[in-house]
Amino acid sequence: MSPFLRLAALLALAGAVVAAPAASDCTGTIASLDDVDDAVKCTTVVINSFTVPAGETFNLDLADGTTVNMEGDVTFAVKDWDGPLFQVSGKSITFNGNGHTFDGNGPSYWDGQGGNGGVTKPAPMMKIKISGTYSVLNSPERVYSVSNPAALTMTALTIDNSAGDAPNSKSDGQPAGHNTDGFDCSTTNLIIENSMIHNQDDCLAINKGSNIVFQNNTCIGGHGISVGSIDSDVTVSGIVIQNNNVQNNDQALRIKTKASSTDSTVTNITYSGNVGTGLRQFGVLIDQSYPDTLGTPGNGVKLSAVNFVGSTNTLTVNSGAQRVAVNCGSGSCTGTWNWSGLKVSGGTAGKITNFNGITGFTQ
């Protein structure tokens, strides 16, 4: 597969916080950025194939109730700048990708360093500021930043950065793609489902928020499904991770909190029916020493009610990997965690530090 975001299904939104522009019951067609201002005055918008000029954002500020139909692929010309490449906002929006793609020309940026150095890469590629139901080759760095103002379902998306697995002339033998997170979420009332993510970083990263469901997705090649990294003054609650397939990732399921963080809470995280294979480092990793791995943990993030229940989560780790590692700060992991729905095979047992509240599971 080539590296891209395919918009295969749709985006349907409900309720925004800003006044929508006046709109007419007409159809507006976009074949260049020059068409956007007139097109968004209509409640039906058609996007044809075109190339977005380098250094410009394709920004859709849509009227209430707009339906968007992609009828061609959109490519973004290359420039070293901050981005984003695409931004969409509005309420009660239906966005039909119809199998077309947004191509961020990632290989032109990739240098194996992601956001840690090298050229400036547009990140995120896609800024989603709508509510409803949504479905998106080559992201320069992070793909989706999701901060929906009301309930949002993102479904049937393809994020294909598989070309970033290979090194290039700038990446010093390492995978050229780096920091290519699939979904970075700081939001509430979000469902991400039925999607395929092939990348070189977190498939999902929840930084703050509540009532988030990640289900029936396939994650290939990256760092697994993550809650975190958790910073200071953050609350995460009501997260459901279920029926996902995680292949050839560093770990399948991870919670990572920064060692320096204070006054944060992570609670009510539920895992059910997830399958992981070819896991390179861990099956499950819960670590309060980020950015270190299994370093000295902090205790400024209170972590509770992390449960593996319902359908069994079945994970298989590689021979040199650890099945489960839990690294809590002193007194910061609390309560009883039901892990009766977790089965991990392969590798070796990991260490559980500063916590004895896990029930129903042995390594």
C-alpha cells in the first residue's frame, strides 16, 4: 500500500460552539482553494481532484448541516512549515470520503526524526473540529488532531504510512517515518471505529478527555494503542478500547504518564476483545516514568480502575519482549483492577512495581 489517508466513509457531526455561516440549499464545487469561500455558502459541497499550494491550509468552515462529498484526490504541495494541511469545522456535518485520499507527500519530509529535528513538518496533517460521523497518503508527521466540539464518530478511515517503514537517504538507516501518530485526541464524546492505521508511532494517543471509544480498528507497525502521555492538570476517564487488532507494534496496549506530571487523574479505562500479535517489546505497558521506559516513576498522576474484562484480550509477544510491565509511582496506582480478561503469551514476565491491586491475572 502507498502511504496516505483514505476517506472511505463519512463524518457526521452534531453541535458546535460557534455561529455557522449563512448557507443556501445549493451545491458548491471545490477544484482549487479559490473556490472555497463560495462553496461553503452551500449546504452541499463537492471536492474534486486538485493540489493545495505549498504552505497553505485547505480550510473548510462549513455551514450547519452541510454534506461534503469527495469526488477526487487532494494532494498537498511540499514546504517546510508548521501546518496544518487540512482543517474542517462545523456542526451536523456529513463528510463522505468515497474512497478518495488526502495525500500529504510524507516521503518528501521524512528523515527518521519526526518532530524531534530535521525539517519542519506540517503537524497535524488533519485538524478535525467538527462533530458527527467521518472517514481519510503520507502524513509528514502526526495525522489527526481531534478536538470535536460535540459528539463525533470517525469511521472507515485508512491511514497508510507504510512507506515510512523503510529508511531513506536522510534517516540514517532508521525508518524514515517518525512521530506519525494516527489519532491524537484531547476531547470528549468520540468514537473511532472500523479503521486501518499503518504508521510508526502511536495508533491512538489520548492526552485528555472522557467518553472515548476506540473499536474494531487495525493498528500495524507502530507503538500501539496509548492512553497518554499524560501531562499535568489533566483528567482522563471513561475510555473503552475494544475489539482492535494490533499487529507488529512495540506494544499492544499502553498507559504512559509523565514522571514530572502533577494533579492529574486517569480512571475507568476498559479493554475488551483486543488481539495483539508480533509485539516487539511489551504486551501491556503501564508506565509512570515517561519519557523514560521503566525508569523512575512519578506519583503526580492518580491511576485507577484499569480493567481487562468482557471478551478476552489475547496478546502474543515476541521472544525478547515482556508480557506485562507495570511501573507505578509510590501510592499513585490505587484500587482493585480486574484483569481476568487478559491472556498474554510468549516472551518473558515483566515486573510490577509499587502496586498489588491486580486481580484475575498471573504472568
